[in-house]
Amino acid sequence: MNKFLLWIRALRAPFFQAAAIPVIVGTSIAFYQGKFSSLFLFVLALIANVSLNAAVNLINDYFDRPSDNINPQPTPFSGGSQVIQQGLLPAKAFLKGAIIAYLISLVIGIYLIYRSGPVLLYIILIGFILNYSYTAPPLFLDYYGLGELIVFLCLGPLSVLGAYYVQARILSWEAFLASLPVGLLVGGILYINEFPDYLPDKTAGKNHLIVLLGQEKASRGYIILLVLIYSTILLATGLKAVPYLALLTLLTVPIAIKAGKTALKYYADVQRLIPAMAGTIQLHLFIGLLLSLACIAGRYFSK
């Protein structure tokens, strides 16, 4: 395999949307409020968050080897990249790649703190600690049912508020409210993607929510998660944190219904569950983009 494409696979680059969307949403909220200050700072924040996401993907593959090594049915969305398992790259290369990605994010982060203000330091520091500790020692947070919460915080409130602060140099409750559906959606991606890994993760002692709840009960939890996502959108709209145009995100409800039905019926069937996994990623992308476009358009039409 071409070296470049191999690293794209190792980094799980197609999933970088999880880091890009919250930065876009946070920046769009700032634009909606008339506090957008710099396209350059937006690009830097985007690169920093994507680099942080790349680092955690590599760290995750490195420390998840006990589970990924015994996974009989990896999918495009679960079971890691399988690059180490297939002998395409040594495990040490993942550590080196993660260090480089962390350094890129760190250097940009220091500059953004210099340009924006000290509050960003605390956001970055908390995000870094949670990001690394997701599956790495000494905390191994995902092994104790905290993975979904960590992902929600890092790629929801922390990323959205961080991107907003870079532009506005203050924090706002509007940006926080807008971050809730974004964070829940990323948490939902992780949640549904853990169903196929149930048995190998349970065997390896990785006790995330699917292992703790069991697949059948967890499938009902997925429906609750979908309801919460749309509830937080309605909450943010009702409290005027985002313009009424944000209700366009409700156009994605059919995707959510289809994904929910699939999860309830095929929670124990890896191949038949894949459409629900893909649907959750689509929900994150479409809702994130529609929410951002609503804020940009709302600056002119509905504020």
C-alpha cells in the first residue's frame, strides 16, 4: 500500500470531521453574534483540533491492541485501523506519529493563547489531559465507562467554546448550548461504534457503556441519545442561542429514525448494524453543517 494512503488509514483521517465540525460551529456562533475576528485564527484552530484528534486516534490504536488483536469482525467504523494487526506499520510508529500530532497542536495552541487570552489555556489543558487519558495510562478512562463522556466534552463543549473564544475572546452560554448537540453526536458515534467490539472489548477488560449495559439495553440507550440530540437543538433554538433557521436540522430526523430502528433490531449483528453506524456519522456531519449555515445566514436574516 502507498505510504501516504497507509498513514491516512492509520490516522483514520475520514473521521476528522469529528474535530472539524465543533470548530466550524463555534466559529459560526461567533459570526452570528458579530464577534468573528479572523479567518486565519479559524484555520489555525481547525488544524490544532484535527491534529489533537489524529493524536488520540493513534494513541487509541496503540493502547487498544489487547482488544483489537482479538477482534474477529473489524468494520470501517470499529475495531481500530487494524494497521498494526496486519503488520503494515510497527506499533512504535503510532507513538511517534501521536507525539508529532500533539506537538503540532501544542505549538498552534500556544500561539492561539497568545492571540486570544489566558482562558484558552485552561480549555486546551483540560482537553489535552482528557484526550490523552481516553485510552492511555494511567487513567484508561474508556475502560471505566467514561469514554463517551470524555468524547462529548472534548469534541463538544471544549472544542466549540475554544473555537468561539479564539474569535470572541470571551465565553458565552449561547456557544455552550450550541455545543451540546455537537458533543452528543460525537458521543453517539463512539457509542454505536462500540457495539461490534462488544465481545473483544469485554474480553480485554475494556468496560465502556456497551459492555456495562449489555447490547440489548444499550440499543435502547442509543434511542435516548438521539432524542437528547434533537432536544438540545430545540432548547438552544428556543432560548435564542442560535437562530430559528437552526430548526432546519430537523430535516435529518429521517436519518435518525432509520439509524435508531437498525440499532434496535440488529444490535448484535455486526454487518447489519453498519448502516446505523454510517447514519450516526451522517447525522453529525449534516446537523453540524446545517447548524453552522443557520448561524451564518442568521447573521443577515433572522437576528
